[in-house]
Amino acid sequence: MSHRVVAVSILALSFALAACSQEPGAANGPGETTPEQATAPTPVYAAPTEQPVDPFTYANYRQIRVRHLDLNLDVLFDEKVLDGVAVLDLDYVDSDATVLVLDANDLDIKSVEANANGEWSAAPFTLGPDDPIKGSALEIELPDMAARVRITYRTSSEAEGLQWLAPEQTAGKEHPFLFSQFQPLYARTMAPLQDTPAVRITYSAKLKTPPELIAVMSAAQDPDATRDGDYSFDMPQPIPAYLLALAVGDFGFKAINDHIGVYAEDYILDASAAEFEDTPKMEEAINALYGPYKWGRFDMIVLPPSFPFGGMENPRLTFLTPTLIAGDKSLTNVVAHELAHSWSGNLVTNSNWRDAWLNEGFTSYVENRVMETLYGEGRAVMERSLDLASLKRTVAEAERPELTALKMPADLAHPDDAFSQVSYAGGMFFLKFLEARFGRDAFDPFLRGYFDHFAFKSVTTEDFLNYFENNLWANNPDAVTKEEIDAWVYEPGIPDTIEAPTSDAFAKVSAQENLWLAGEILAADLKTDAWSTHEWLHFLNALPDGMMVEQFADLDGAYDLSNSQNAEIAFAWYMKAIAAGYEPAMAPLDSFLMSVGRGKFIYRLYAALVEHDRRDWAAEVFARARPGYHPIAQRRIEEIFAKAD
Ligand code: BES
Ligand code: ZN
């Protein structure tokens, strides 16, 4: 506490000094300057005058921008394809442009028409060679200033952004299920479009499904829609293509309040609504800090276990893994995280995957503030402490040092590489550093101003730094140095200015752990009664290499960790068990890998199995589990095996 008081008074002093020397800059958009700035010294961080090219798109979005997408699709479960028509409304940035280049991946394009002066006519098109990451360029020749194009197409049954589940792969076992996952570049496997976060579109859609199923999208929809197989959607707010989303299946809905609710298969619907009952309070917490939620409804859908992520921030309809339903709300930081994306990411979007930390780091920061507001500093510190441990591991294991600075290198091989703990935890700790140096009284309104200023825009790291310089740093120039900022944003490794979290609760866990490791107490004597999931995770992650099989057996006998129903705890335990060759965990690990498709767990488990001489065992499990995994997960795990060969 006294620490906080000192920080505030130093801040007040530097504020007074700053006020004499420098006026705060106005809230500028990228590239604009004010008269004050024109006379002031050259800005340290200049905003880019034009947005950088996104290397992961073919789209010629600097000449023509798609403004609106209208989809009319039949959902054909027998063939595992979407079949129909996409109409794109165009805005010309360059009025001389005569070719529209779109992203497409595995799409079967039947015909393309263009509308100029109110008339539809066939438009010549070519589909370029298939790149393993980017897919193909769909080049369309446009008659003069065509305002719209209409593309008749079908998706492939192998589309990487769609997972088609057979009835047996659902909990209900009676109906098939379809869900999408389009971040970072799979929207182009669902429709031809400009698949870059630099471009935002509104969309409308009609989906035709088997009449007994319900369809939902990341959009507004009629809450009283009858289950008849005919569904309409409208997303009036401009979003990047990666936030398009759909799910079709046999699931129910339970309201949490008048604008928040959850969709899930029957078996887990009540449990999901109970697990996520604090979501309204989370929303209030963020509203109070950064201004009102702008997207109307915030619904969630709990997907089948093959969903490859913990959560995905599809606007108005967050997608979640069922592994969050732990029964004790201990994993709901993921809900706080996806909700936080409604500000950081969905409202203000990274314009390039090199700037992914603007989405994920800001969101992890807001997430942690929410956890602090709802559950107290103790829990927030534990979560940061676990994050720091995994950030350290990520930095230590990084393939290239360039991947350990917040701004990702220009030659990023795949957008996925931008989504490591560096962007998440590194970004969060950078903002924690700024928060500490400038104080919450200045930092909170600053961040709110940033979300307002860039709302519904796509921005780069440099846009942020320029805004920061003018709207926070200028008011308190001594709070940080350029060297300190650069170390976080542009230089590899974890800067020594990090605000390292210290958790008293974790210190107690470590004390117990050390007694047990020293053989002074038995596992059963550990005082675990009041341990939360977080304390268990801290305990498990700190288990040293080279532990004896007998020690594993002692822990397992006392706490049945091999069969933990908490996916995070089970995962942490299996990682240690694999490294130490603790056999009794292998059968439960087999069932875990057969029933959970969340990438964060299974990629590392397969990699650890391969590394610790269980390649054949892992390959045999993978052969059985593979058909149930999401296409994204299948590819990632194949890469893990291929790398080891
Ligand atoms: N946007 C991400 C998920 C994502 C990242 C999808 C990269 C595709 C590519 C989502 O918001 C997220 O970060 N989910 C995390 C949860 C979070 C609490 C760290 C996850 O899935 O574990
Ligand atoms: Zn996220």
C-alpha cells in the first residue's frame, strides 16, 4: 500500500513539471499533425502515413475496398460444403482500378458477374496457383467502376476454416454440427473476400440448414427465430473478415441477462450458464474503465471439444471450448479475455498480423484488470505470475530472437507465429509497465481515449506509439524513456523494467512444495484444501525435472491428478509425467488426447511425447484421434511429427 502512495506523489510532481514544459498533443489520427506538433521537435514515434501491406493477402485493397458482403448459402452436411452466392459491394480508392483481386482458398468458383450502372454481366476471372498458406488469388476483370460483384461458388469439404462434425462426434449424437474458425486467414476458405485485418466490412447472410438445426453467426439475428432451417443475419458494424463466424447444430440457449446468454448442447447448457454467470459483472467492469460495450448482444457458444482454441472473440457471439466448464469458475478469465476483445481487437484492430500484440496484449491486460475488479488483486497476481512463467519459457524456446519483441518481424513466416506468449503476456506486461509509470489515474483514461479514437479502425504498432506519445507521454515526459519503450516494442527478450508479479499465495505453495520435495512431508500432508486451480498450476509447473516415479505416485495417490477433470491441471500434470516417464498417466493422457482438441494443450503434449521418446505411442494415439480434431489442429500436429523426422 505505502508503495502505491509514493508512486502517486512522484507522479503528481512530474505532472507539475510536465505542465510547464510541454502541452499535451491533440488526439490525432494517423498521419495528421497539429500546429503545436509542427513547431515541437520531430516526434519520437511518427505515425505511418500509409498503412503497410499485409503480406498474407492477395487482395488489392489499396485500390478497391470491399465495403459489404452479402452471403446466401446452403449448408450441405452430406457433402460437407457451403454452396451459394456471395455479393460484394465495392468502394474505389483508385478510380482507375479495373481488376479486383480477392483471397480464395479451396473454393470452387462457378461464375462471377459484375454490376456496373445497374446491369449484371459475366466478368472474366482467373484463379491463381495455390499457396500452402495464402491459398489462391481470385482476379476479376471489372467493367468500368463496377459497384458490385456476384460470385457463385462452393467451399471444399476440406476447408481449413470449417469443421464438419458427424452426429457421433457431438454430445447429443443425433445431429451433425458445423462451426467456423477464421482467425487468422481462413475466412477465405468460406468465401472469396479481402482476407486481411486492414479491411473492415459489414455483412448480411442467409443460411439454409436442415430444418431441425439452428444456425448462429457473429451478427444480429432474430431472437425469436423459429427452428425451420431458414436463418437471416445482419452485422451493421464494420469488422475484419477474420471475425466472420458461423455455427450450425442442435443446441439450446440460456439467457444470463437481457443481452448476454449462452448457446450449448443440452448436456452442458445449464452448467455453462452457471460457470459464466459473472459475465455481466465483467462487462460492467470494462464499461466503467473504457466506455460502453458497443456491439448490442454478447452471447457465447460452447462448442464441441474439438474447438481448437480456448475462446474466439467473434463479435456478438464468442466461441468457447467446453474445457472451461470446470465447475468452479476458475477458468473464466478466458471469458473476460474474449469480452475484452470487444474493445481491443474488434473495435480497434491490428491492421497486420505483425501487430498482433495490439489485439492480444491489450486484451490480456484488460482481461487481468477485469479479474482484479471481480475477484481481487490476489487472483489477478496469480494469473500474471503464471503468465510470466510461460512467457519466460516461450522466450527461452524461441526459434529466432526477432519473435520475442512485441512488433513481429517483416518476414514473419505464418501469422500463427505472432500469437505466442510474447504478444499475450509480453503485451500485457508492457501495458502494466506503462500503467505503473504513469499511474492508473492517467493510464486508464488514456486507454479509453485510444479505444474511442481508433474505434472501428485498423491500426499498427506505430499508430499506437504515436498516439501514446501525444496523449500520455507528452503529459509526463519523465515517466519513461524512449530506450525503455523500444526495449519492449522492438528489441528481443523480456525487458528488465517488467513489473514482476509476486503472489503471497504462490509463495506459500512453494514453501509446501519444497518441504515435500525435500522429503519432509508426504503428498497427503500438503495443505491443499484451500488451493485454487491457480495454486495447483503453480505447484505443478514448478515440479523439477528429474523427479522420481515414486514421487509422482505419491502425488497421484493423494490427489488423483492423472484423472483431474480440470483440463488445465490435467495438462500441467501430463507435461511433467511425459518428461519423467511416469507410466500410470499414459492411459488417462490417451483419453485426454482422444477427447480434447484444444490446441494450447494438445500441440505441446504431442511435442513433448515426441521429444521424450514416445513418438510411436503418440503417432498411434494421433491416428485414432485425428478424425475428431479440427483441420487446423490436424495440420499443426502433422507439422510437429514432420519436424521430428
Ligand atoms: N483470438 C484468440 C484466438 C486465436 C488466436 C485464434 C490466434 C486464431 C489465431 C483468442 O482471443 C484467444 O486469445 N484465446 C485464448 C484465451 C486467452 C485467455 C489466452 C485461447 O484460446 O487460449
Ligand atoms: Zn485473444
